[in-house]
Amino acid sequence: MNVKMRGQDMIDLARYPIDQPGSSLYNDVLDQVRADLVRDGCAVLRGFLTPQGVASAVKEADNVADQGYRSYSRTNVYFSQDDESLPETHPARQFFDRSNAFIPADNFAQDGSLRQVHNFPGFDDFIGDCLGEPVDAFFRYDDPLADLIVNTAAEGPGFPWHFDTNNFTVTLALQNADAGGEFEYAPMIRHVGAPDGGENFAAVSDVLNGTSDKVVSLVLQPGDLQLFRGRNSLHRVAPLKGTRARHVAIMSWVEREGMCGSPERTRQLYGRVLPIHWERAGLRADEWLD
């Protein structure tokens, strides 16, 4: 008999009592996460999932891995088309190989392992508390293909440098590849007050050219929960080696209710576009390229 796991069995509540807001341990966790996010836009809660929770989530991902949209393409950091009006050296005109697969959100059942974590009482509030976001500017990504996905990839170039569509990305590391797959990022490189209307194209170019001293390399272990300001921080998954797939669950929150992915980016990542993506195109709180 296939016994489904509950959220309280998947999350290590002894270390991370997200069901006890206001407790001293809860507040200690918040203080550390907030300090890390202020410093460089990234925080990691090691061992957030129990070993049993990791095993259950990996099994769920493996069971629907054949539903992942696999693509082999060349993309720039903004997931946009080439713009010949820009100089050839502009970062929007630098394209990199990408081999990747995303298992869309509509493959994960409400009673499945990953949604037991995603929908665990207090989980949204905990994430909001960690990020320090006001309740009127903190919403789940309202995208039926992308609110909870699994990035699955084996040997290949990985996922090249990019910015996220949503301000905040929360990931659960489930399974590492045999080798490679480090998470690399340039903290908070894009921000209000930076050159080029916040885009900071010169700094982006330095990262793409391999001349930046801002890049941080992070190795995540199965069960780790990562909070990341991916809208501001340029990041990538380093090339992967071996036959074992790297599984990472990705959950997203945004600053405006009803936001979902752009049609162009959605097609690139999931191979299909739904009516909601056209209806809500342009529903953003900023005017950056992506």
C-alpha cells in the first residue's frame, strides 16, 4: 500500500518549528535567515526536510519525470529574443546553451508529497516572515504551470545565467547529480539605483564574461530549503555530470496578486502557454527587461 506522507512528517519541525510562530526557536531561525538575505539575497536552511521527506519527494518527482518539458536551446539572461538594435556586446545579445527539463505544476497532486510541504499550515506565513514582506505585497505565484515545479536535469550545460520573473524563489533540494550542479549567483546585482535604470548591464556583462568578483558558489544538499531573491540576483546552475538527475523543487511568491509568467518565457520553459498567460501579460510591479 502506498502511504502518502503528511507535511508534519516531511518537515523537520524540531529544527524549524514553522508551526510555532513566536516561539524562541522560530524567532532565532527568522533572525538568521533575515540576516543572510540582507547580506546577499540568499539564505539556506540545511536539512529542512526529513530524510523520509526527501525520499518521498524524490519518488514523486521520479514518477512524473516523463512529464517534464525537455528543451535544448540558447537563451540570454532575460529569456528574450535577439535585439539587433543593441550593440553586439550588450548582455541581452549574449546567448548560452541550455539543456533542461521542468516538470510543470499541474503534475503535482494536492495530496502529493511536495504540495503537503507547500500547503502545510504556516508555511506561507513563515516564508513571508523570513522575507519580511508586508502581507499586502506577498502572494503565491498564480501560475497553474509554475507555482510549484521540479527542475530535473542530468549531464549537460545546466541552466545558464538568468534572472527570475518573480521576486522571491524558494527551492527544496531533493537529489544531486553525480557531479557539478553548483548554484552560482551574483548577489543583488540588479537593484533600484543601479546604472541603466537598475539593470546594471556592465556588472551583468562582467559575470557573463567570467571577470566578475561578485559570484558566489553554493552546494545544496538534499533536504535543504533555499530562499533567494532571484529577480535581483543573476544566477545559474553550473554544468552537470553523470547519469543521475538533479531534482530541485521550486516554489514562488510575488509582490502583486494574480501575477503569472509571460507567454514567451512560459513557452520556453514548459513548451505550452495557457490563456491565463496572455490575459495577465505585463502584470508586473517593475519595468525590467524580463
